[in-house]
Amino acid sequence: MVGRSDHDEAAPHVHAVAPEEARRQKFDLILFQRPQNYLDDQYEQLTSAQRRVPKIYLEHEPPRDHPVDSRHVVSDAGVVVVHVSHFNRLMWDHGGLRTRVIEPGVPAPRVRYSGELERGLAVIGHVTRRRALGIDLYDEAKRRAPLDLAFELDAEAAARYRFFFFPARYASPSLAVIQAMMIGMPVLAASGVPDIVRHGIDGFVEADIGCLVERMHELAADRQRAALLGAAAREHATARFGMGRFVADWNRLFNELIRAPTARHAA
């Protein structure tokens, strides 16, 4: 990895390389995660020979400027754009270029849902995208239903809450949502996760904040129903977002690209 890593101790197989040392390295594949990496850094830090290896652009977010008419930054047919959700891929305009969806992999929390608190928990980690993340929806629901807010999910503390509230209007499914489901928490969502939270099975997806507030009161009053929804959520999320599936998906893509005839020729 070119640049400084803040996760070297947690990821012993990740090795940071100073930008000035990049041209001396041999790469099998290049992965971009930011527009600057793709538009500028690769040309400033890598040789033309290095840039002939297979390339992936990992896109974490849906488009911000316009939800359906935003052209993705990648214009090179030799780059595969990988999205973390089908929703994100659907929103971006790729101009016919290759795309793939590899959903997140999340280590399953060790704690299990208890739900003794007759309250809901919301986790909103960013404050710059207030409307997109539904902070105003949280504020409105908070006035009408028992809710608490955190900036990151503490699994042990979260497991005591009756339900998880995801108020975002327009965002990728957060890791907090997936972790909450893996704990066994039922999820109430305004939108943004309709392909993850199965309405009436794992929780409820309602665009009407009034309906969501009613659901909150229902679950706050019925621990058994909340636990049944949460159990379905846990089974679903553990199967769908387990680390085994995640690693297998990425290794499959790496092998496809590195073993392709064009990739071998370029290397």
C-alpha cells in the first residue's frame, strides 16, 4: 500500500510504502479508493509499466451531486469498479464500464441481544452530511419515541436496546446496521437499506416517519416480538456479511484479473 497506514498493528499483512519508494516496487494489482488516487496519484507515483497491471476502484458511497445522473470518476475500461452495495451500483452512471458488487464483510460480535431497555439506539458517525444521514429524522423521532444516539456502535451496550434505528435518507448501509443485525437487534429504517433489512422479517422499512414512530412504540412494548425479528436479522446478516463470504468474493475477483491473459501479458 502506497502511503501511511494507521492500521499496521491490526493488519499485519498490510505493508505501507512511502510514496517516494513506490516506483521501486512490483505490483500484481492496483486498488484505488479515492478520486485523487485514480486521477493524480497513480501518474505521479507509479511508472507506466506499473500502471499496466489490473486495476480496481473500490467505491464506498452512492453519488452525492445527483442520485441518478452522476458520472463515476472512472473512465478507463481497464478498471473494474467495485461497489459495496447493489444500491450504490444502481445509482452511479458508469458509461457501460465493468462493475462488480462485493458487499462488506463484518466479524460477528460476540455479544447477543437481550433487549431489556425499552428504547431504541441510532448510530450516526458523520455530521457533515446531516440531511443525507437523516439527523433531522432522528431529532423528530426522538421527540416522539424513546431513542438514544451514539457516534459508534458499542456491541455490548447496544445489545441491551430494544431496537436499532437507521434514519438515513440516502447512504450506503453502515457497518453499524450490519453489526446491530448480527447482534440480533431488529432494525427500523427510513430508507437506504431496503435490500438488507427485510420489511416485516428483520425489522421495518418505512418512508413515513410517523409509521416508524408507531413501530418504535410497538417494539418498545413487545420484547418478544422484537426478539423474534432480531433473531431473523442475526441469521440473515451473519450468512450474508460473514468474513468467509467476503474473503472468497475478493479472492475470486483478484484471481480473475491477475490470471486473465491480458493481465499476464501486461505484467
